[in-house]
Amino acid sequence: MGDKIKKLLEERANVWEKAKELVDRAEAENRDFTAEEQVQYDKMFDEMDSLAKRAKRLEEQEKEERELDKPVNNPIFKATLGEKDDRAAKVMDAFRSYIMTGAIKPELRDLQVLSGETPADATWGGYMVPPQQFIAELIKALDNAVFMRRIARVFRVTTSDSLGAPVLDTDMSDAAWTTEVQDLTGTGLLDTAMRFDKRELKPQQLAKSIKVSMKLLRVSAIPVEALVRDRLVYKFATAMENAFLNGSGTGEPLGVFTANANGISTARDFSTGNTTTAISADNLIEVKYALKAQYRNGAQWIFHRDAIKQIAKLKDGEEQYLWRQGLAAGAPDTILNLPVNESEYAPSTFTAGQYVGILGNFQFYWIAELFGMEIQRLSELFAATSQVGFIGRMWADGAPVLEEAFARVKLA
């Protein structure tokens, strides 16, 4: 599989060389693309995007297969490896039966999961607990689909319904040079400026439901729990990514592209050098150095693919392209040597005064999650149409907690 990934990346590099030839020819003649050249360029960039996604899927598949090859490790039951595997198989069979029919056999009495220090008999209620592998795969899949959860800082709220953190709102002034006999509590030396505030994240409910025909549940050639998991992952992933980027902060996360005094204010918007419809190389350089060095170490860009198409044509003062593709498996594309993330939910309206990208150290975007995900089966609600419903619920919140770690790209 590694050879396939390498071949796809090499093919992508070859397409990029052809795209650069179009750009260089237009630049040499001091003109913009003709209509025909623009169509060619867009087609090449779409092909590059497709090749990159294929390579990424193969990387994820390879990684997933390595994970699945590992032995099951369930800390609840202290048993030998063979006993763990046998128990995991039985529990998964029982859970699959529950997903398919809503029934658990044998009939349960005195329901419980554990009894003191001794593992409970599965018939006492152990089969009610989804196998640990099912939940672990669900969380892992969310990380892969929503890159904001991967690059941001995620907290699990376990003892309350919100997450709070103190913020140094106003720092004290600099120390002053003075004489040995100076009164250090006197005017000008005693600091009165330092002030604190608090940031609070309060997880809000995110929910989605799907319906599956009873016939499909019974005759499906693939494990039914995988179908349920994959559809819920897709619905939750798209909603979460959109909210982390564009959320209003009211009843949902506060997005990085939403100007807000509690997140990233308009003081962190940079439009110098841009036109009302296009991004300039000078602006991207300004945005990069709007971040202090300690934030640039670990900073990443976020753009829509339409913005990346524009940026891929730009060069610096030494005629070097600002955008460079990652040539090795797992290596990200970069802009000005900083990783770039592509999202369909990043702004893509190229008109006056609109946001079109952001650079930030996303360790200063915090996500708070409560409980994890719940899955509920609705056996009766859609019975008249021979369907079974599944509802997924998750409680989460997110917001930028330090605006100086971010800089937004804005059109003039």
C-alpha cells in the first residue's frame, strides 16, 4: 500500500509542475490567464485535490488496519488474552443482535455491570454495555473527519456541566529601574493594572438521527453497527467542523471566522495588500508575521480550496511559490512553510470585506466535551414503515481562548 501512496503523490507532483508552467507563462507575458488557461488550471488543481484525497484515504486505511491488528485490551476484565478475545467476540455478537432486533437474550435479572471486584456474569447486564472497541472507533473516526478536533485542544468535562479557565486580561506594567533606597510601594512602582477574567465553555447538545430498514438490518452483508457508526460519524463531523469554523457562540461553539470580543475580535483582521476579490502574497506575509514567534511555532492555515487555488499562483519577491505541496506520505501542503488545512466550511465568498482564511496556533482553540457520544435505538417509532431509528447525541462547546494566537485573512 505504501507504493500506491507514493505513486499517487508522485502523480500529484507531476500535475503541479504542469500547472506551474501555465502560471509561469502568464507571468512571463505579464498577463492574467485566458479563459481556456483558467479552465485548464482549475481542472489540474481539482485533479491534484482528488489525488491528495485518495492518498490520504489509503494512509488512513493503512493506519486503521494496523490498529485492528492489535489485540483487544479491555481494562474492565482481568483475563488472559485468549479469554479477552473470546469475551469480546461474545459481547460484540450480543451488541450486534441488540442493534438488529432491540432484544437481548437471555432475559435479564438483577441488572448490573460489575459486582464488587469480580466481573459480573454477562447475563446480569454485561451485554447491555456496548463493546469498548465500538466506542473507541467512533471517537477515532471523528478525529480523522474533523481536523479541528485534531489540531485544537480537547477537554473532557466529567465533574460539572461546564469548563472554566482564568484569563490574564491585563498584565502588570514592566519593572522600572530605581535606586536602592526607593520606596517600592510608592506611586509608579506599585502595580494596580493587573486584572483577571474567566473563559467558560458550556457543552451544548448536538444531535442527529437516521432511519434504517428492518430488512437491511437483517440481510446486510456488512456489520450493522459499522453502518450506524459511519453515518453518525459523517453527520456529527460535518456539523462540528462547521461550528468550530463559523459558529455564532450562541447555543453552539464560537467559530474562528466569527468576529467576537469573546473569541477573535476584528483587531486580528488583516486586509492590507488584498483587493476586494483576491488574496495577495504581501498580505499572507503580513498575516504570518502578525503572530509572535512563539505562536508561529505550531501555527497552521485554514482555507477553502477556492482560496488555495488562488494562493497556488502567488510568488514571493524571489519568484518562489508561496504554496508548496507535501511530497511525502503524511506530509502536509504548506504556505510560507506553515501547514495548510483545507475545509469546505471555510469562507469562500470573494467579495469586499469578507474573511477568506486564517492562520493560528490552534492549541488556543479549546473544545469541551461532556459524556462523549450516546446512541439510542428507536424500535417502535417507525415500526409502521418497517424501519428502525437511531439517534446520536453529543454535548460539546468550543471557542478561541487567546486572540493574539490568531490572524484572519480579510479582503479589502
